[in-house]
Amino acid sequence: MLLTKQDGKLVLNTGMGTIPFAFGADKNTLLVYNESYKRITRERVEEIKSEKIKEENQEKEKKALCDAIVKEYKSEKDKIYKQQDIDRQKRQELNDATYKKYTDQAKEQGCGLGGFPLSL
């Protein structure tokens, strides 16, 4: 699609009408129909990219930590169920204590024992 000049203004013809484009008086604002968009510097673009990469890395670290907690919980749970020398009640007590321990750890990291981060 091309911008064309109509009545001294830049417009985009969509086939169903036109959308006017203009720069604001400060030359750093693009006006498109009823919306305005501020120009940002290349440095700011790089800052935004850097912030986004940092957030993505933090999410990856969080997921890895949550996955490790879940893996450790499952391992402990398996050990409890493989013990032959304890009765059913003791096994349940150990299982409940293990569940609470790892649930608390997971909550501290913002995730659940399902391995998925909890939404806030």
C-alpha cells in the first residue's frame, strides 16, 4: 500500500476509505487518524530490546528452577513409596510432609508442583 497526497495531506487508501497521516508540530509525533505515535531514539529501542531479553532470561531461569523443584519432589515421593519397612499411615505422613515441603518451595518461586509458573 502506498501513501498518496490528497488535499495537501498524506493518506492511505484502504479501498474502503482513506486514513490520514501527518507529523505533529514537534516532528517527533506521527498522527494516524485519531492516534498518535511518539518517535523514540535508536538508543531507546536498544534499551527496550535489552529489557525484553533480560525478562525472557529471568522467565527461563524461573522455569528451570520450578522444573528442578518438581523433579526433586517426584524423586522424594518415589523413594517414600518404595520403602517396604513402613506402614501405610507412616507412608502417608511422609508423603504429606514431602508434599507440603515442596509445595512451599514451589510457591516461593511462583510456581506449582505441576511445574507451571503460577499467574498473579
